Amino acid sequence: MRIKPATARRIIKTRPFYLDLKPESPWDGFLGHFERNAERNDWAEYRFNSAPVLDRKQRQELLRSLAIFQRGETGEGRILKEIESVTYFPVDQSYRNALRLFVAEEGRHAGLLFQMIRSMGGQLTNSSGSFRLFYGFRGLLGVRFKLMVLLAAEIIGCECYDILGRYLKSCPAGKGLNRIQKDELAHLGFHCQFFHLLGRSWLKRKLYLSLYRFIAVCASITVMVEHRRTFRLCGLTTLDVAKRFRNRIRTGAQWIRNGVRLQECL
């Protein structure tokens, strides 16, 4: 016997088990990923008891870059208060919970970078050109713009941590940076999926893509200038780094346009 959809919905709504059903959220996959990361609690396994073999100038450049990246992993908690008042799609409680875990994960990255810097005799920094750029952008407009700036920051994180992790692969700091880079890739997918779902009309999606490209390119240029000596230390020219950022920006644009599954960014 076939039942019409309207009749089926009416039957379901009148049954007690309906009260226990929860609508599926588009964020359940990312929320589960962040929850598993939080439960792993394996950051204590990273012991930075041996520093990479570098001369004084090389060490200074590396520590300077790490300190700037460490500063960039902080200061994102304000978005959590603002997201509570947002009611438009695709924001729901699962997204808010996932965003809260994302911010906590960024805090763990900052702690791990602090341990690296301290183990190599470096110091933290209070400000930098790239930090002022991101911080200034985040304070300009509303939640959507702040999230777009966070998305651009993940472009930077994915490439810079990968570059430094490959360069330091033979020491504990390299392993820690590679771990952070994997997390950053999931963060990139998380934010790209938000703007994919947010831009449901072609006009909105085109607008978000244009804004994304502008902010990501500005951020990439700033980082390439600010860390050019560190990139040279890693054996990369400015053109090499520019190509890497270009490819990563294209990947982000594709994910915003077509959407991204969690498995694609793990």
C-alpha cells in the first residue's frame, strides 16, 4: 500500500517516537570530527626536546615566523558570542557547537606553537603586519565578513605550516607542524562549506567568491612579504610560494562553489 507524503508526515507527527527524532544538520560531520579531535587529547605526546640544527640568523627568522603564526592562532573567541544571535541558514546549534570546538582547536595550536618557540629559546610577539591585517578586517563588518577572514587565514595556515613542516621534518617541531597543518585543512573545508551553503543563489555565491578571492590574495601577499626570508630558508622563492597560495586559493574557491565533504579535507 502506498501512502502519500503528506499523509506520512501527518502520521509521523502524531506518533510518540517523533518526539525523539532530531532533524539532520549539514554540520553533523564536521561537528563529529571536531569532537573526536577534542577527545583525542594527544598533544602531550609532542616533546620538543631537540631543536633543529640552524645557525643564529636562520633560527631568528624561523622563530620570528613561528611567533607570528602563534599570535594568529589566538583572538578568535569573540565570534562565539556573535554567532549565538545569528538565526539565518546555515547556522544552527550544531554549527555553533562545531565553531566553538574549532576555536578551542585553534587555541591548542597556539599552545603547541608556544612550546616549539620556547624549546628553541624564542619569544612570543604581540603584533605583526599580517596580524594587524587580519585583526583589522575581522573588526570591520558582521559575522559573515569575520568568518570570511577566518577562511582566508586557513589558506595561509595550510600552506605555511606545510612549508615549515616539510623543512623541519627531521625534528619534533616538524611533526607538530604537520599535525597542525592537517587540522588547518579541515578548518578550511569547514569554512568553505559554510559559504557554499550560505550562497544558495548564484548571485550571492558569486559575491562571496569575489570577496573570498580579494581577502585571500591580500593576505597571501602580506604573508609572502613578511615571511620572505623564512621561505628562502626553506628553499622556496617568492614565485614558488605564490604558486602554492594560488593553488590553495583555487581549491578553496572550488569548495565554496561546489561544496566539500569532510573526507575531502582530511
